Amino acid sequence: MNINVNKIYRNKNSFNTFFSNNNDYIVINNKNNAILYIYRNLPKYKYIKVMEDNKNTSILVLPEYSSVGLKIGDVINLKQITMTTSIN
């Protein structure tokens, strides 16, 4: 399954939503890109910490409603959204 990802935090096992948008979708996956945890509609001021080793986990911040078809154990392919601008 291909997914557009707003941000990827590699080698992390905790995340704080203080600086993120309201209702973020957070997916925590292992080094093989298999989903370990899914947090949907996460409000501001929440802190998440998982017990897995931070060298083996990554945190993905997804656009709203993009994790509807995902479930724990799915293996995902990552595409990071990039913004390009041209100056004429």
C-alpha cells in the first residue's frame, strides 16, 4: 500500500503533538515498515511513547483521513510529500 506522508521521524519511539496540527494521524512502524500502532484524530498536547526500541521504530505523520484503510501489521511503502516552487 502506498501512502503519502507529511513527516517521517526515523529512529524515534515517542511523539508530542504540541507543535503539530489538530487531528493528526500518527502511525508508528518498525524497521520493516510494518505498522505497530495507529493513532487517529490525535488532539494537540498529547504525548505518545511506545515500549519498542527507538532504533527500530519510526513515526509517520499522515494527512487527515489517510489511514482509514490501514491496520496493525500492514506493510506500507512510503512516499514523502515534497513542495517545489519555481521563481520566474
